[in-house]
Amino acid sequence: MALDETSPQPARLILASASPRRRELLAQAGYSFTVESADVDESLRDGEEPAAYVLRLAIEKAQAVFARHSESSGVPLSGAPFMTASSSWVGLNNAPLIVLGADTSVVLDGEILAKPEDAADAMRMLRRLSGRTHQVLTGVAAVTRAGVVSGVETTEVVFAPIPESDLAAYCATDEPLDKAGAYGIQGYAARWIPRIDGCYFNVMGLPIAHTTGLIEAALVNCHKLG
């Protein structure tokens, strides 16, 4: 459901993530929004599969921020309205609130590779990824007063063998330290990735088409409530 002049009501969108890449991608998709980080425990539970892990964290992040703005809290809804780039809607006090949460993990042989602790840890991860295919999973959740709509996007990423000279030069920078799996597909590491199978933006941290579908579904659910 596109938000345009025929939409019965605009909505307010909050991105529950401090990730600059997710912020850029959501803006690229044509939305305006505010950003609030969510403080949740990101520990992996015993026996938890990667897909269940990223989905749980996406939902928990969105729910944590939504709770701050719930009507029962007495805190007024704040922030800009969201819209597609072609929309003429402006914000209304009774606009439904949608909070978007996301979490991305790099997975190799069923193991989640988190952000590296230091350069040595980044080198260890990248040596494991070198010459192999791994998965990038992103859980996305849109929370409204009507409930939660959510899903997981998976992309297969192929790494070529990484020359040791490249690896040393890359890990001498700060670039790998804030990224799951110690790399970003949009950065220096692109030279090692000959192909992917799936959504490119998912590897960056937010599958745009999937996310747009969830936002539209969440808005429809809100309108059904009246």
C-alpha cells in the first residue's frame, strides 16, 4: 500500500537503530523518519538459531522504542511524519506510529560472526570467510498498536580468496571494527566479493523491498483497527 494523496491517514515512522547504514537505506527508499536507539540484551540464547536470533532482536528493539511512545505511558508521540517521496501528507496528531527494528548477522557454518573485538579478531574472521560462501541474515520488524509484522531476509555472499597483503592493509584500518563479520559490502571488502545471491541491501543491513512491504502491511493493519 503506497502512501500517497489517496491514503486515508499518514503515519509516523521511527527507526529503532543507531546504524548509519540503515538510516541511509531507509532514506534512500523515500521515507522521512526519526531515529531512536534501543537498549536490548543482544546475547545469543542457548540453542537459538541465527534466523530466530535476528528476528527476536529486531522485534525486541522495535517493541522497546514503541513502549516509550505508547498511549498508556502518557508520553506524547513525537517526531516527523513519514511518507514516500511523492506524498503530500503532512503530520497529524493522531497519525499511527510505526517503529521499525532490524538486526543483521553474518553466518558461517551455522555460527554467527559478530563485530570483531579488535584487528586480530577481524583477521581471524576474514580468514574464515576467505574463499567461501556465507549467509547474511537480517531480521526486520514493524511494530504498531495493531501488533507486529516481521520477517527474515537471507543473502548468500561469495568471498574470493583474500590475499594476506590485502587483509593486513584492511585490518590496519578502523573499517572492520563496527561491522558484523568484520566487513561491509559497500566498502573496501567489495573487492573480495565476486557475486551474491539475494538482496544486496540486506548485506548492508536493511533489505529495502522487504522492509517497504512490512511497513505497508503494518499501516494496513492500523487502518483496519480504525
